[in-house]
Amino acid sequence: QLVTPGLQITQQGSFVQPTIRGVGTTIAGTGADPNVALYIDGVYQASSYATLLDFNSISAVEVLKGPQGTLYGRNATGGAIIVKTLDPSTDKLSGKLTGSYGSFKEREIDAYINIPVTDSFAINVAALHHNNDGYTENVFLGLDSSQSEATAVRVKALFEPTDELRIVA
């Protein structure tokens, strides 16, 4: 949102609410349809709850402004956000590992690895783990509250048996 004029991404609870050129929705909840469509690797993300993600292997992000119903369906009144992740590569073994530690024992590990198995087959794996102990305490029970923990793993495979055939799944 910092480099795209007209794009605003807000969060209400655990629901993400993107708005493009002022077109969006303030309705947040299970079953509520967004007005800005989000696609990750060509797959529509129907729930606003499912879009609260950290990505660690992005190759491109496209923001399409204005009605996109012809290309992306009825939930693209305000526009569409298209996220593409890195495809596996048979060129070389590569990877990235980052970690952080912050206030309230916030810990995060972020990893990505590309593994060429053969000259025609490769896989990549992206993983993220994040947790913290929360910043509020239940004084009655003496327990930390508002803790959060999230783990995500994404695997992609490339099979390229000939120069004319390329399958990414």
C-alpha cells in the first residue's frame, strides 16, 4: 500500500479489508464477501480471514484498479490484488533464512529453499513460524493473554520434461 496510490489495506480484528480507490467493504465476518479480490498463484482467496498472511517468497504483486468482474468475477468490484510466488528452478540450490526476536517474547522464523532434484524436476518450500506471549495479563488467573501463534508452509513443484512442456503445481 505504500507504493500503490489508491490502495489502502486495513485490518478489523483478524479480517483484512483492502480498499482500492475508495471501493471496499466495512463488513467483516465469516461469509462476508470482499469487494477487492485477492488471488495467490491464480487461486481466489474467498475469505477475508484467510488473507491475513505473511509471504516470504513473492515474485510479483499486481494491483488492478477499478471493476475487474469480467476477468476476476463478482467480488472484484473495487479491483483485484494478484500475488505470484516464486516458481521452483532447476538452476541451483538456493535459500533464505531469517529470524527475529522482539518485545513480549515475539519470535519469528522465516525460511525458503529451492531444491533442484533433477535437470527437469525441482521443488521449493516456504515456511514461517511466528509466536508471542501477548502484551496483556489476566490478573485474576495470573496468565498471559492475547498470545498469538501462526505456522504456514507452502510447497511448489516444477516438472519440465521438454522445452515445450512446463508444469508448475
